[in-house]
Amino acid sequence: MSNKKKTVESLIIVLQNGNDANRCFAAQALGNIGDSQAVKPMMRALHDEDEDVVMDAVTALGQIGTAENVPDLMECYRIHPVGDVKVAVVEALGRIAEKEKFDYEPLLNFLLEVVSGHGEDTHWEIDDEEWDDWWDAQFKAIEALAKIGDSRAASAIVAALDEDEAQELNEVVFAALAKMGKSGEKILIERLLSNDRIQRRYAAKHLAEVQTVKVRNALSKALADSDVQVCVAAAKSLAVHSDPAAQSLLLRVFQDSRSVVREQVLEVISHSDFSVPEKHLLNLLKDEDQLVRLQALRTVAIQQNVELAGKVYEALRDPSLDVVAAAVEAMGKLAYVKAGSTVAALLSEQGLNTELRIKSAIALGTIGSEAELPTLLEMLKDPEQAVRLNSLNSIAHLDFPGTQDVLLAALRGELHQETETPLEVSQESKTQIPENSTSDETITAEIPEPKSTLASILEPSREVELQDSANETVELTAEEQHFLEIADTNRKLNQQLQDRKILAPHQDIKRFAAAVLGEERGQKIVPGLVEVLEDPEPLLQLTAAESLGRIGDTAAVKGLVVLLGSAEKEVRLKAASALGKMKAPESVSAMREHFPEEKNLFVRIQILQSLKDLAQMISSEDQRLSLEKIALLLLEDPESGIRMAAAELLLAVPEKNEEPSVIPMIAKLAFAGGGDQRLEIGRMLRKVNPESGSAVFLNILSDPKQESHHRVAIEALQEIHRI
């Protein structure tokens, strides 16, 4: 018998005989494991004395139940007094109807009964005067009826919508009507023509799913609606109609006298598969309203209408700088190289607004040539940081042989003389371009690769994101609270580094050049970055280390090893991360030797993660045994993050995950710290050895004396065998 089958049978026993809490956990686990063997025991659990067990059993039946279970679930709805259970029943019925075809007649009638009211033969336990659980049941019933899609339900759900004291049902009702055939279509068209502007908006939105001639004609009339949002919704729905006649009708909206309609409709359809013809775009590019002209330029760029590039160039003379900025952006996306010198002139004009100059710098990365290089180099001294960094980014994208030499010169700070007093970074620049956070919070997970080199410097601080999320009400475990206390302490210690966040112009250019060079390949790149590792500025050191990690050339190992001794923990973190990508025995040795003296929790975790990434390349028996010894000792570490990283390292050591003694040691971690990592351990064992992992937890589950550990065992087994 497989351990999955043993797991299901053991969980069924818990469902029948366990304490209240464990019966709930067993029901949840059986639903997530998805074995049909659990259906009959789950049906019996519908009569459990504990309402929480009943609700979890109902939810599980929604996952593993079939049409045979529908009558029992409907009966549960009628006789169980607790509103939450009734809501769970309706939701479960909807899930069964969605995944299986059967005779829906009894279920249809039942759901219509739920939509219409509490039901005369249904017992409700009312314990909240301000909220009626039937409202939730009604909502779920309408969703379930949408999954069935029977047109006979259309009139009933509209009647519920029209009740004087009805809850907010517009979205769910109109979405359901779109799936209810001719009856639903008829009602949607009627509501599109009604006096209720809110309902007209919903009708226009959901008629996108009903592509008939009647609908097409109704939507075309709605394009002239007095409510702008109705017009926009109707246009968006027409844009997805495959009928050419629908697209022809849609183009009439650009003759609307209301500029806001022309602009908003153009915006929504530019993001659909609908393509606005060139002759209409030409007219829109000359529209009297600047917002329409701006959106027309964006649409040309999105649709890649390269034949209109000349007309886009003419928009540089527009009286609105916002339109000019949109034209510059469009020329970049259209790769209109003839505009290079003009865009360079806009970039160099410091009197223009920063947004326009930034877009000019970005566009030159596509349309610029070696002729624009002097302008871009001059911009590296600009007082606006965003202009400096985007100019350097465009230099990196210029297609000429000397690009790498320019970037290396920028890295060495040779592109312009350093002034004794650094240029002041404007408040606008500080606001628009926040620096990367290097606080310890960035170390709790694997550091992500940047989406682009520019994003790696300019993306908003994760520290700010964590502070924002901390304002939300959340329930923290003791482990998480301990982590927050550590992070707070380290943040205070890090204040000195944070004070240097706004770098002098020559330093931020050097740092950005270091980031850009991580995407380049060439004989000069690695030596140039290694040289910068000796720079006294920590932010430059860590950026160079990160780029070297992306390149992965083992020639950088020696320089990165030196950084492990840095006084700045962020630098040590990046060095450890980069070494994890250097497939050389020296990387393993250096991190292994440094680990005992490293005091920072997050750097310690990163070293273990890097050693794990290198474990498969280890051929030396001494190194293998050394890593194994470290990992085994750390399984008992008081820090949960260290324990998890040690477990992953141990499983990565060649041949170690095949040893019978290892899996029980890993499984034991699920019970540490109150079981906070039970789910993670279960998922880990699922990947490496689900059979042996299951055996450990099944033994605990079969021992009544270890009932206090049963929850951990149940939920770990759930993750090992989850469908």
C-alpha cells in the first residue's frame, strides 16, 4: 500500500475519532489531497456536532464531491442552522456544478430558492442583527447559477436585483446573465437601454461575452449614451466582437463631439486586439483636444504604425509639452532614427520638465546613434539623477563598437571631472527616483534578479513596502515577531549607510554603470567590475558584486571573497550571493570558512543558500563531508531561517538525500518553533522523498500519546500529497 493511501486512511480515522480541532484539519487535508476514498466519510461528517468540522467537510466536498453528493449537501443547507455552513454549502454546490455535467434540474430549483429568500422549510440561526448570512448565500447562489448557465434562472436573478432592499448585486447578476443564453441576452439589452446609468454600464461591460447581431446593434447605440462610462464600456465590448461590422460601427465614436469620449474610448480599445485604421489615427493626431492627441500618439506606438512616424515627428511642435513627451516616447518605440538629433536637443534643454527629458533620454537608447553620444555623455553631469541614469542606460543600448569602453570609463569615474562639492540632487529627483533599499528586510528571501538594469537601481525601496504593509492588521507568529525585532535593530545599526543613499553624481553614475555592465559580456567587463570591488563606497561595491554574480565568471571569486570581510553587512550579503553563482571550489571553501565568524543572521542564511546552489558541483569528499557536518549541526539552530536553509543544504549535498537517516531529521524540523514551518517542510519532502517523509508523520499520527503534534503531522502530510 502506498503512503498516500495510508495517509488518506489515517486522516479518515482522525476525521471520525480525533478531537474537534484535528477533525477540522483532517477534513481540510482530505479535501486538498483530493482522494475520492474520503467522500463517504466526509458525507458522514456533515452531521458532526462541531459546526467548524461540518463547514470544513462541506468545503472538502466542493473539492472532491460529485453529483451524487448534491442531494445531501442541499439537505445540509436546509437543516443546519449556522449561516456560515449554509454559505459554504452553496459555494460547494457551485464548484461541483462547474466541474461535472449532470441533471441540474433539482440543483437549479434549489439555487433559485436560495436566491429568492431564506426558505420556509430552512432553519436559520440569526446571531447578528447587522448582517444576514443569507446575503452571502444569495450571492454564492447567483455565482453557481452562472456556472450552470440555464436561461430559466435569468428572470429570478434579475428579480433579486430589483428588490428595493437588495444588496449590491450588479456585478454578479450581470456577469451571470451573460452566460444565460437568449433570456440573459434579452435582459442585458433591456438594461442597456434603461434609465439607470449604473445598470447601463454593467450591461455594456458584460455584453462583450454575447456576440450577436442584436447585441452589436445595441452596443453601437450605446456609443452615443449621455453617460461617458457607458460609451467607454460599450466601445470596449464592441472591440472584442469579431464581426467586421461591429468594428466599423465602433469607429463612429471618434466623431463624437465630446473629447473625453474620444480620448477614453481610444485608450481602452488601444489595449484590445482592435486596430485603429491609419486614416482615423491621422485625424486623431490633429484633434483639437490635447488629451486626444496624446492618446493618439500612444496608440500609434502600441499598434506600431511605423508609417505614421513622420506625423509623430511633427507632433514635436505641439503647444502641449505633455503631447511632445508622448511623441518622443512614440518615436522611441517606433525606432524613428531620423528624430535622433531633435530628441537629443530636447534632452539637453534643462529648462524643460524632467519627464520630457527622461523620455528623451530613454528614446535615444532606440533611435540614437554615435552622433548623439556627446549629448548623452554631457547629460551624465545633469543635476537630475533620473536624466543622468537614463542617459547612461541609453548609451548602453547604442549600437556602436565603443559602448563597453564608455561604460567602463563611467565605472571608473573618468567621463567627467569630479567637483569638490557634489551637485545637489533636486527634491523632485529624490521623489521620483527612490534608491534601492539595502536594509536587512531584503535578505529574508532570495534576492530577485532585476527586471532591467535600470530597475535594479531605481525600483522603489522594499523597506518602504514593508513599512506600508506593517500598517495593516496582521497576526504575527512568535518567529515573525522575533524577525521584526532583529530587523528593527539592524535598521538602526544601518543608519550610517542609509545617510549616504543620495550619492554624488559621479558615484551614482559609477554605480549605475556597474549595474548595466552586469548585462554585458566581454573580456574587459569582469576585470573592470573586480577593480571596483575595492572602491570605498559600499553601494558601489555591492552593485558590482551583484553584476559579477549575474555574469558568473569565476575570475571574480578572489575579489568577492575579500568582500566577505567587509564591515557592511549588505556588501557581505551581495558577495555571498554572487559567490553562490561562481562554480568554483574556492567559492565553497571561502564561504564555509567565513560562516562561523559571520554574525549577521541574514548573511548567514545567504551563505547557506549559496552553498546549497553549489552543492551539486562538489567532487571533493572532504568538502562534501564538511558541508554535511555544518548542515547537520545547524538543524538544531534556534533561528528558523537557519534551520530551513540548513535542511535545504543537507538535501542538496550529493547522495545525502538518499540516506535513510536524513529524512527523519528534516521531518523533525516541522515540529520546531511550534510547527511554524510544517507546510514548508511538507513541500520540501514532497520534492525529495515523499514516501519516507510520509512514513515519519504517519507514525506520529498513529500514536495517541503524541496528539499535541497531530496537527503538524496532518498539515505536513497534506502538503506532501496535495493535488
